[in-house]
Amino acid sequence: METPTAKLHRLDAACDRLGIGRSKLYELMDAGEIRSVKIGRNRLVPESAIVEFIERLENSAA
């Protein structure tokens, strides 16, 4: 049985997924480049925000 892909990523997992450091991720969130949500005290990055960010990078490189 396949494990479903996480829809929300903790910050360390989002950093791993993007191949960037934690401070760079905070920079991108502060600049509005990548969306995040807060649930209680946890800041999480939606999978869709990661995909959109990667797509924007690819489109700007073309």
C-alpha cells in the first residue's frame, strides 16, 4: 500500500524538499514568494505552495 504524500510540510521538510536552508525559507516566506500556514504554534508549508514556487522558478528561467 502506498503512503499518501503529505499535504503540509514542517519547515525542515520544506527546506529539504526545496534544497535550501531554513533562513532562506523564512526570507522567501517574508517576501511572499512562498505561502505558509500556521496551525497552533506550528508554521507549515503546503505542498501546493512548494509546487507553485518551483513552477515560477522554472518559468522565469525559460
